Amino acid sequence: MKIHFEPKDFLRQFKIAASIAMSKDIRPILCNVKIVADKRDGVLLMATDSEVGIRIHVDADVSKNGESLLPPKQFEHIIVAPRSL
């Protein structure tokens, strides 16, 4: 998967999805946010706590399709970490 996005906008939408994901469940799908990137359909963030689910379409350019489960705390640190040039 390879996507290009505006970090600030993506993080705001990711935090919304992450607020639905449970933090103490042993099933990974309920602890993480699923990201699906498709060249044709764009990027979709999904999360559930088995009672409530959310799907958020994110503005991003997809250059390679893919999907992954993202752990909210670790992913937020990656996005907001200062980048050295």
C-alpha cells in the first residue's frame, strides 16, 4: 500500500475512527483501525467496537492498493513525529 495524504487532515479523521475502536479487546480488529487503500475508490478508515461501527472516506492519493490494521497509539506517534530532512 502506498498513499499520499495531508498529515493534519488524515490524523483528524484517524482519531475519529480510533475513538470507536476498543483499547482492551484481545481481537485485533476491535483494537485497531483498518485502512483500505484503492486507486479507484480512495482511502477508507474503518473501526468497530462490535456494537458501533464507523467508515470514513479520506482524501488521499493512492499509488498502490493495500489494506492494513493500524494500532491507534503507535500510528498517531508516527504521524505527528517531527521529520528531519
